[in-house]
Amino acid sequence: MKRNIKKEIRTAFEPPEPKGKADFLAAMSYPKLTYSEFLFSQIGYIRKRVWFVSAAVVFAAVRIVYAIPEEAKFLVWLIAAFVPFLAMLTTVEISRSKIYGMSEIEAGCRFSLPQVTGARMIILGICNFAVIITVSILLGNHVPFGVARSALYIFTPYIVASGISFMIFSKVKGQEAAYLSAAAALVVSFAGIMVSSRGIYEKPLANLYIIAVCLGGTLMAVAQTKKLLFGKDSYLWN
């Protein structure tokens, strides 16, 4: 008997299905942003120092190569030692929400935190890839090992530093992640300097080892990116 009464009460107080809900929501006045517009809008939120560093790398390559062409080989090693810090700076920029504790707020917005992170990854990834390709072409025309190997030597420390930085940001929160990422970039940079100073690049089979390291760094970066975007802390509930 009590069960029937409870059922009747639940039925009596159950709200009716809303009528015209779709029309009402369609008529509401609120900012409507397409995904392409959202992607381009994120460019304005990337700090100017990131663009400045990228432009400085290209400018240095152009200036030195055309002023002192015989120094191109040295500049390959110099940029290869510098790009881990570009990777670190990019990772910090992508993970700014986590550093400043804004993840939960951005997760509840029109576009979720993974979408914001992914958009910035796409923008900065394209920018950095363009920088590496441009510099490799500029330098590759003035060094004996050519454009492809120049790109390999420059891209390898970049992708390794990116993978390590993403791993750090997936495990550590706050400013500590930025400091550890900077330390990782320093280690990768120092390792690159040691390799180039000892002439290891000139040894037989060296390129095969470098390609293996590059592939390992790429797999690490992809795995950590997937974890960052689709892991348990990605806040996809909205």
C-alpha cells in the first residue's frame, strides 16, 4: 500500500516535459563561437614572449648564415642546444591553466579545458614546426650534411624535451612543474652540447641512433599529450 502511495506521489509531483525547449534555447542571445573561430581566438591568449623567442631563432639563423656562411654548422649545434628551452616555454604556455590553478574554471566554460589545451597545442606546434623547418632550410644549404639532417639534429632535442615536459606536467602541479621542466630542458640541452662537441654526429651509424632517439621522444610526446587531453584530469564532464 505504501509503495503505491509513494508511486502516486512521485507521479503527481513529477514535472511535465518542457515544451518548446529547443526553440527557446535557439532564440537565446549568447555569444556563439565556432570551433575554427575558437581556435584562432586562442592566438591572442598566447603570451608575446613565445612569439618573440620563435622569431629570434629565425632571425639569428638568417643573420648569421648570410653574414658568416661558414659558421652555419656551428649554428646548427647552437640552435639544437637552444630548442629544448623553446619546447619548455611552449609546454609552460600550454599548461598555464594548471600552473595557476585555473583548470576547474576553464573546464566549466563553453569550450572545455582539453579543447583549450588542444587548440594551443595546435597553434604552437605549427609555429614551432615552421620555425624548425625554416631554420633547417636556411642552415642546410650551407652545411655538408644538408637540410634533412639539419632538421633531424634540431628536431630531436625539441621533441625529447617536449615529451619530458609533458610527462612532468601530467604528474606535478603548480610552479614546481615549470621549474622541473626548465631543469629537464637544461639537461637535454647539455646532452646535445656534449654529443656535438665530441663529434658523435660524424661517427658511423650515428644518424640511426639519433633517429631512434627522435622516434622515442615522439612516442613519449604523443603518449603524454593523449594523457593530458584525455586522462582522468581532463575535465570532460562539461
